[in-house]
Amino acid sequence: MRLPRLALFLLAAALAGGASACVWTSAPPPFYGYPGNIFLSWTFSGASCAQTPAVATVTVTIPNDPVPIVPNVFPCSAGNPPSSLGIYNFNPGSYTVNLSAQDVNGQVIYTGTTTVVVNGDVYATIDLAPVGGGNTVAYLSWGFDAAVGTYLPPCTALASTDPDRMDSVALYVDGATTAAQIYDCSAGAGSAQVSTPDLTPGTHTVQLVAYQDGVPDAFAQTDPVQVTVVANNPTSQTLSFHWMVGGVGVAWRYPGGAMNCTTNGVASVTVSFGGRGGYDSAGNTCATAVVPFKRLPATAAVTYPLSVAAYGSPPAMPIYSGSVPAVTIRPGYFYDGTTATLVTVPLN
């Protein structure tokens, strides 16, 4: 706007001075645009940083801009939607933006590019593709071994609020200790399918682990399974999860068998298995019939000490308490609503 305003000002001044011979003989220069900032977000074959844990850093270059970006290597989270990475102070014009994603060893594993036009601030999301030609993917689906009982962890999406949910499935390829991809558990369950990252042609080993985000113990795991990948020809594979948790129902009995909460003065009941964080159940009402535990870690038959404490209001020292020294939990065996899978703790 500065040049057009200056030109108009000079013309007006000339006319005011009576210089009628001053005539504008050409159009003012075209308006080229406003300077601005470039804001970038990125995904990896449509997946987020959390779903692509093999990506450690992302490098940003703009080859047709003479001013280098310093620094130009960023953690993956910097541009993980809905976040965006801001690069500032560009003149108006067209710019080529190149991205490359590196693993922890600095090897480039994804690349992507786009063109942006700066005329004020501009926002772009770039979906990076795996490197390598002739690669292809495997489509995976999964199920779970038949369980005994009905109160077992559900296979859900990450957004679920069920406290016993399996909301995530991690994919490990060729014995790696870092997940190549993370999916919602429900995304590949039953007839649904998910795609692996690009795999080079040949035979690969894939293994899946199902868990709840933020909980340290796996809920289920598949055996390593070999898949053969042919260039540009996707294959499909169904895997079966083996349970690594079990469950049980817990009930309690007050002295004399009474269940009159008013007489007993009980406001809440806490059930604990060996003090394992995340496997306690607090705040149960006095008259709660059964508390089902659905995800006690058990890669094989294992025993846990069980304790129950009944508190008044406000809770302080327990009014009643009781324990069972050893409750056996077996993988894939859960509470089924019958006394066969119920433990009743006498309180004193």
C-alpha cells in the first residue's frame, strides 16, 4: 500500500501547484500481497505423532527462501494437530515447504512437501509419506481368545471413559522395542482393519499389544506372526490376542451378616488387591453387592492378597475391615455373575 499511497500523494501535490502537464501515463504497480507467517502441522500417513512413535523429530526447510530457518529441527509434538509450528516474517509470495521426519537414530523415515502462498498468515497441514519405493502395507485385524466369564475389559477407542477399557493397540515390527504404530483398539477389532506403516518387500514379523493408555500393564498380546509383503500389493492378516489379565468379583459380609448400613454406620467401602495402584476400588456404597475387577495382571495363574475396609463419614479409620491372604487370578478368567467366580470377605 505504501507505493500506491505515495504515488497518489505526489500526483495530488502536482495538481495543487497548477502543473497540469503532469499526467499519469501507466497503471500503478500491482498489489503483491501482505507479509505474514507460515504455520505448519503434520501427520504421517494420516496418523498423529502419538500413533507414529517411531518419529522422533521433524526437519523443516524452505529451499526458495534465502533466509535459513534456525533452528529447523523440531520435536514431533511441535506440529501435531491441533498444534502448529509457526515460522515468522515472510515476504509475500509463493514458498515450497519440505518436511522430513527422523527416527531416534536420525534416519529419515517420512517425507512430505507442499506449496504455500503468503498473503498474510497462512496455515498448512502436510501428510508425510514413508520413504522408499516399491513398499506396501499390510492390513491388520484382531480378535481375542475366548474368555471365561462376562465381566472383562472392553476393546474401545481412546476416547472411551470406561475405567477398565483397552483403548490402544501397539504394533511392533521385526522385534523392535519401539512401536511402529499405535491404533485405537476398536479400529481393528472384528471385521475392521488398520494399515501398517509402509513395509519393504519381503517377510516381516508383526506383533500386537493391547493396553490402556496410561496403565503400565498390558491387557493382551498376540504371538509374533510372519507376514510376506509383495511390492505394491497389500496383504491382510488377522491376529489373535492372548489374555494377560484376569478378573474376579468381590463381596463382603458385615459381622453377624447384617447389611443395614444405617446401623453399621458405614458410608463407603474400599477394596484393594495388594495395594497395586490402579487396581483398587474406592467409594463403594455400604450396600454394594459385588465389585467386579476386570484387569488384574496375570500372565499365568497368580495370587493376590485382598483386603476390604469399610469407612464412616467422613472417612478416617476403618469401622470394619477384613482380608483374604491369597486370591488366585488366571489369565482369561473373569467374574461371570455366579458364586464360582466370587470372593466374599468377612469383615470384623
